[in-house]
Amino acid sequence: MHAVIQSLYQRSVPWSTRQLLRAYKPNGSLRRLRQAPDAEDYCLAPYDDNRCIFVHIPKTAGLSLCAALFGCKGGGHLTARAYRVLFGAQDFDDYFKFTFVRNPWDRIVSAYTFLSQGGANERDRAWGQAVLSGFGSFDEFVLRWLDERRLYEQIHLVPQWEFVVNGQGQPCLDFIGRFERLGDDFQYVLDQLGRSCALPQSNASQRSAYRDYYSSASRRRVAQLYRRDIEQFGYSF
């Protein structure tokens, strides 16, 4: 019964609203992260210590960034809107807010490879087994499964713009770095925070160049589904 209710909830309540509901919960797990890490090493206390908020978009080197800057996994994959609720308007406005984005065509290949190889936890592994095992290739997965509704069924596939906008749909972060120039943009973040540290690598997918995965049809499909990411962040295939 719980699984049925959860499925109905996910289908009827938009993904971004579900994030906000988690953030609004007065004594919820997200609010406790500002005080201490949880069992999986997520913690928001370093955000207060550094007077910053890192919005971790999946598959953009976020775990490496969190390990280097905060010594933990940060807050997970929360949107800027959810962070504004968690930290309150004053801290949200005062803190240095940043994220990193990635070429959508490259990011989706990275997510597919990552999930095909088991992901980061049992939830990822189960999803990959249930969904990806039914397709013989990345191209088949994109053309037969990926659509505008299903993007929101897996956090690693959610469009990047969802993470960076405010309630009016406008970007509200102080800095948007790029995965493609990670070293330089990470140094800019360090300069803003007055920090000095090295950037380790984690969760790197082992694969060939992302363009090798695409047919003309799957390339167009991703362009259609992630058109706002492509336009907002200025990417091309």
C-alpha cells in the first residue's frame, strides 16, 4: 500500500513542489542537516560555516566539490527554491550561492552510464535494473523511454534549469560554473570563499566520448527535452 501511495504522490505532485514540501517540514531531516550530518554523511552545517550554498546538480562533479570544500556530501540534490526555504530569505540572499552545469547531451550519457553501472546506492541500482536493463543501448533508451514526464522520475535526469531558478522561474544564483572548465571555475569559487584546496575525482563514469552514443534521432530527442537547458546555458552538441 505504501508503494502505491508513494507512486500516486510522485505522479500527482510536481517534482519541484515535492522538494519544497520536504524543505518546509519543520522538524524534517533536511532541517536537521544544518546541525549535524546524517547517516549518509549529508550535512549543511559547512554551508553556514562558509556562508555559501552549493546547489548540486546531478552529474556535474558535485560530490567531488562537496568533498573538497565541505568534507561531506553537502545537501544532496536540492533546488535553489528549496534552499531558500531551508535557510530563510536573509541567509539565502547574503550567502554566496553557486552551482555547476554540464552540456546536456554529455550529462545524459554520463547519467545513463552511471546508473547502468549501479549508481551510488541501492535506489539507483534498483532503478537501473528495473528500467535500463530493458534497453539494449543508450540510443534505444532515449528514443523509447525518455519523455518530458519521465525526466522527473529519476533525479539524475531532471533538467538543470530546475535547480537554479527562483519561484518566478528566473536564475537566482551568484555563480554558475561549467563542468567543461571545472578547474578554472572551481578556483573562482575558492577565491570567493577565501579557501585553498584540491579537487578530487569521484563517481566518474568510464566511457567513450558522449557524441559516440548518439544517432541523429536521439540527438534531436535530447535537444527537444532539454531545450531550456541548452538555451539558458548556451550549449550545443
